[in-house]
Amino acid sequence: MSKLKEKILGLFEILKKSIEKFPFTIIPILILTIIYAINLENDFLSEKIIENLTMFIVIFSSGAFLIETLKSRKC
């Protein structure tokens, strides 16, 4: 059981380091995932709003990833 606990704690450490390194990439993607999960059951947002939001987050996250990658390489 302790090996499983060590593996899970290791995964949390990797996730924590990734979020610290790429916050402007991971956070919008997590937000979009939550919105999709909520909207799957309840159609509280129209399809056009979801489409526009998805396009914005995908473009924003791609640009943020490139900028954060360049920033981390210079440090």
C-alpha cells in the first residue's frame, strides 16, 4: 500500500511542478475541461458560446505555452 501512496504523491509533485512551470497553459485547459464536463449534462451554454470559448482557449493556451517554454529556457 505504501508503494501506491508513493506513486500517487509522486504524480501530485509532477503535476504541481508542471502547474508552477506552465500556469497560463494548464489553468485555461483545466477550466475548459470543467466547462465541458458541466455542459455535458446540462446545456446551460449555447453551442456557439462553447465554440467561441474553445477557440479562444486553444489559441491562448498555444501561445502561452510557446512563451512559457521560451521563458523557462532562458532562466
